[in-house]
Amino acid sequence: MAQDRPTAAELLTAIADFLREEATPALDRTEPRLGFQMRVAVNSLAILEREIRLGHDADLREHARLAKLLGHGGTLSELNYELARQLRSGVRDERDPALMAHLEATTADKIAIANPKWR
């Protein structure tokens, strides 16, 4: 059930900001190894925040592209399984422009969640 503010994404951002700006510098001075681990944790929180904020719409776009590409419906998991089966069997390959457009769009959405500074 959705809660009032702060939202889950806002809470994750606030936690990550505190850990990044206050806890990590203190750990870097006293326990560098723990400072590194804290940076990994902060990065993980940022990924979770983006997943909450962007993931649903990315999944909807991927599902729509797959349904169009494959010509039938199903769950996102079922459609991805079917596409993988077609790729393994050679029914589809990199010469299919619709496939490549789908893969590029899906990859862009995943990068936007996992590491938006990558580009």
C-alpha cells in the first residue's frame, strides 16, 4: 500500500545522502575499508531508489516492445523466455532491426537504473 510522504524513493535518497555526506567521510578517516563498504552500500541505495522510481515504467515499455516483436502477449518473464528461445534457435539474430531496437531500448532503461552516469 502506498504511504504518505516521504515516499520510499525519498526515504532511500535521504538515507543515501546522510551515509554519503556524513558517515562515509568519518569512516574514511578511521576505517578506510569500512568507508569503501559504505560507498558500495550508498550506491546500492541509489540503485534501489531509481528502481522504485523508474523500474515500473521501464518494465511496461519492455513488455510492450516484446509483445509487438513476438506478436503475442504474456508476462514479461514469459516473453523474455520466448525471445531467448528464438535467439538460441536462430529464429532471430542481430540482422533483425526490430530486435536490435528493442535490445538497445531495454539496455538504456537498465543503465538508467543501474548507473545513469555511464553514458
